[in-house]
Amino acid sequence: MRAALPVMLAAGHGTILTISSGAAHGPVEAWSHYCASKAAAAMLTRCLDKENAQDGIRAMGLSPGTVATQMQREIKASGINPVSQLDWDDHIPPDWPAKALLWMCSADADEFIGQEISLRDDAIRKRAGLI
């Protein structure tokens, strides 16, 4: 963001997307560092919107939910918190966040500028072409 924002401001437009998490909004046992960093990403996105929307900068955050990746396999093996108890089928496919981020770059997502969207929301999944 530090490197891209000046270039976007000079161009008069740009889109900055961040990745947040449900963990940004509630504590999860043994994940204090993760929860804090995701909360920071969510707030940074909101501040960027407030400070630079008038300059043509689109800022949005994505909270993908749990994604079927190696990270989830490691969480499952840890058994530490409720996330480790999820079945593999509860996780979304790994390509969904990428597809959602591409959609977020389109004008179709403009109503969500300055906000965090969640792939746990069926309406968002549908808008992003995931279901």
C-alpha cells in the first residue's frame, strides 16, 4: 500500500484490496497475533477509504472465511480452537478468494467501497459469480 498509493494518487485512480478475516471481529483462542493483524488490516482499509476516496482510490477488504488450504490442515492438526473442529467440506475452495478479489476490482462492487465483504454471505458469493 505504501508503494502503490502514491502511484495511484498521481494517476487519479486505483483500487487497493486487503484481506481480513472473521478473526478481526472476535477473539480466537491461541490466535491473538492473527486476530490483531486482521483487525488492523480491516481498520487500515476503512481509514484509507476515508482519507483517499475523494482522490479516486477504491479501498475494500475481503473476509474470505475458512479456505481449503494447507493452513487449514495445520489448524485441524492443532486441535486448539473451534476452527480446528471444522470438517474439510466446511472450507471454501481456494480459488474463490482470487475470483472474489477480481470481482472487487470491477464497477459491480462499487457499492462496497470502504467496506469489508464476507464470502460467508451467499449474496456476495452470488454477486462475485461463485455460486
